[in-house]
Amino acid sequence: MPIDFSAFRRASGKPHPLVWIAGPCVIESEEHVRRMACAIRDILGDFVFKASFDKANRTSGDAYRGPGLQEGLRILGGIRKEGFSILTDIHEPAQAEPAAEVADILQIPAFLCRQTDLLIAAGRTGRIVNIKKGQFVAPHDIHRAAEKVASTGNSRVFLTERGSSFGYNNLVVDMRGLKIMRDAGWPVVFDATHSVQLPGGAGAASGGQPQFIEPLARAATAAGIDGIFVEVHDCPEQALSDGPNALRLSLLAGFHERLDAIHRLVRSFEPLHVPGPPRV
């Protein structure tokens, strides 16, 4: 069954497990996504499998984008029939309905997080919607995107932090933003791999600093997030998209164990509420 992020709110006072979203950046082949999905499930147990049928915002126009809408959804549909929950990106309003037939969660890419028509189309499908916070959007502003989705009557929305632009070809994560977004009333997920991306840092492609994936993920988990988003690849140096910032599959088990331990410890304490400054 797909994971319902609306159940994550803390009204009951009971801790919930850390939700995991994992998979390769893009569909490279049907065989590869099936192999990756099964390998990740062996490590994580219940999780949401993610892969994109199209990467419409590659640095270079010559870069691999994926198999496209029709073939990509066919492949993801086959994975879903094997019992996996599915997350995939949509880039245009017209993609929302066909993607919703296959995916449990529709993802709004960071660069498109303010596109009203796209947000409304995703909300109208009734699927869970993941909004990636744009690198250019303040944490105290992204709730407005969630409200656009909720205006359709669909409040099954969560927000994902993936770093903020810090000069050219660099990102930084402001851990204060995680609390700010959660305090706005929406579940928050931390994207541990795109947060270490160096956008356009490899010339015709993006670079990355994967050595910082776990330190940042540990800090975010300690800050009280609801889930972890991590792109995983069995051979990152051969990945067709975002390999430089992907987590190697062989490292996932230890990564999962350590983050779950931090999450259990954090949720064993009552959350500390420190009032913020009054709004003016």
C-alpha cells in the first residue's frame, strides 16, 4: 500500500517510522529499475521507489533524459504491479493524469515549484504530491505552493528540502528551514543527494560531493524530518543522470541503519517547542 504522508502529523503524540524514498535518478532500462527496486527493498523493507521517466531540466541538451512518458510509465507500472509504491516527476499539467494512473506520489521538480497550473493539475488527481522546494525559494514561502495543491481539495502534500543556491554551482542546506516548513503544517522530507549536488559544476553536467550525503542526512534527521529522499545507484560512475551525487547501493544498508537509529532517538523525546518571533 502507498504511504500516506497525511498520517505523519503529530496529533496523536506517537512517533512514526522514518519514511524512505529511494531509487535511481532516471529510468535507464526496465531491467535496471527492476533490479534496483528489488535490491533496495531487500535493504529498506517498505519504501517508496522513485525514478523519472523524463529529466526535462538536464544541464546539456545532449544529455540522456529517459525513455519518455509512455514507455516510462509502462515500466513504472510493471514495478508497481510487483507491490512497490511509486514516485515520479511530472513537468507539464498534461502529464498529471496519465502519471497518476501509475504513480502513488507525483513529484513537482524544484525548478517548477511555483508553476500554478502544474500544482493544480497534480492536486486534482487526488494522488499524494511531493513539492521539491526550489533552490531559489525561502523555507517560509514554500507553503504557498502546498496551499495551491490543497486548494483543489487534496491536502495530501509534503515538502522536500534539496538545498538552496549559494553562489554559482553550489548549494547549502539551512537546517532552520526544516523546522520552518514543518511548523507551516506540512510533512517534510530531506533530499540527501540533490543537496550535495554542484549544479552545472562539471561543465556540461552537474557535479556532486557524495561524501557529505550522510553528514547532512544525519543532521536533518536529528532536526525532526518525516522522511529521507535518496537517489541510489549500483554504479554511480556509470549512471546516466546525477551519478556524481548518488549514494552507492553498497552503502545504503549502513546509511539506513544509522539514520533510523537517530530518528528513533529523536522521536523518543517530546518535541521542544520554542516560540518564534511574532508575525508583523
